[in-house]
Amino acid sequence: MDLDTPVLDNHLHLDPEHGQGIDAVEDFARVGGTHLLVVNKPSWHLGVEAEVGEDFRAVFETTLAVVERATEVLPGRAWPVLGVHPGLVSRLVDERGFEPAEARDLMCDGLDVAAEYVRTGRALAVKSGRPHYDVSDPVWEASNDVLRHALSLGADCDCAVQLHTESTEDLTDVATWADECGLPPGQVVKHYAGPRLVGVTPSVMSEPDWLREAAESGGRFLMETDFIDDPDRPGAVLGPKTVPRRVRTLLDEGYDDAVRRAHVETPRRVYGIDTEATLSD
């Protein structure tokens, strides 16, 4: 199904060993999807219990391999986004006996490895964040240290940083930290965002009402599913066909300009990618 526009899902996961993997990509393409930003699954979901930063490399290589296969079946292409899931801090502290500062250091080391892939052109962006649930003050402080480290890496690598954070409509604190690091706040993306976010760029969950509100706001935004590709949770969070189907609805309702903002203009401004030119490669 050709929607006559690039269609980018800004945040989803692919698990070629345990989940749908490339079958999900084919479903996405079949209903009009063209481009994907594939974020590595949390390390422990891939059987990696990291002790040192280098241990994350296996997680990243798995993601690079599935991105290469995805690009082969897409009308456009896929890009990898690599990082350390902020929920790892709780696994390290609560289950493995790490002190918060030790967990912080390990997670920062993992982000350093992710940044290597960006510097060599093998990855597009870095992923980090902070817990979306209540944690102790020391864990919260350690998590914010990790987040700030990710922002500094984004500035150093001249790349975007995707964030997993608490549910909020205001990330001006993070925007200030990005500015202090030399990273434009517009290159910081909150994944799983609602339509009213201020401070950084929202990657809006593709719920119809949220998308209409984002479209009518006139601001920049991205669209995502956060598809987790987990056989124990089929379709979670949203299925891989969702973004193309929502784009079709937006076009049918006359939101052509918003579709262009979300799938051409914002990806170019945030990530430096050209979703139109890559359709003809």
C-alpha cells in the first residue's frame, strides 16, 4: 500500500531470535511503512547481564544485524539507535547489589560504547533516560547523571539522543542540561510522548487523539509505536502496522502538512536524515 509519503516509525524494537523480527518489518512495509528507527532491546531481555561497558557490544551488534536485514525489505531504510535502558539501574541496584554510583558508572560506560557506533557511522543516535517509576533519591541522582552523560555524548558526536523518561509534559530541565552540554534541545527526543510536550522534541505515541492534537499544534513531532516484539506480549505496546495506518487516517482527514512535518521535516532537523531521498536509493 503506497501512501505517497515517507512513513517513519521513530521508536520500535525488533527481536529476530524470540519475536517477530523481520516479519514485523514486512507487516509495516505492507501497509505503507517506509522507514524505521530500531532501538536495541534492554540488555537483559537479550540475555546480557553486563559487568563492564564492553558487555553491551553484543546487544548493539544484534541490533545492527536486524537493522541491516530490515533495510533489505523496506522501501526506504532502517537506522539503529543504541543505548542503555534507564530501567537497568533498578536491576543493578535492587537485584544485583550494585551501589547507585556503581550502576551509574557501568551505564555510562555502556553509553560510551554506543557512542563509538555513532562516531563510526554505524548508528544514528544514542538512547538513554531515567526511570519512569518511583526510585530512591540516590538512584534518581545517579540516573540523572547517566542522562546528562548521554546528552554530552550527543553533543560530542553531533547526534540526537532519544530518552525514556517519566510521564510528563515538561522536560525543560533536560533542555537546559542539553544546552549546557552544547546539544540543541531540538535534537533531544522524548519517546512515548504525548502531544503537549515542551522542552524537547516529542515522539508521539500513535493514539489517534494524540496525533490529531499534535497535528493541530503546528509544532514538530515524530510518530512511534514502541513495538516491543515480545512473544509473551503480542502487539505491545502498539503493533508494527499502526504508524502507517495512522498516517492514512491523518491524510484522509486533511492533515497533509502535519504528516510531512512528522515524516520528512522533523526527522531531517532532529537526525539529519532524508526520508525522501532514501526512498529512491
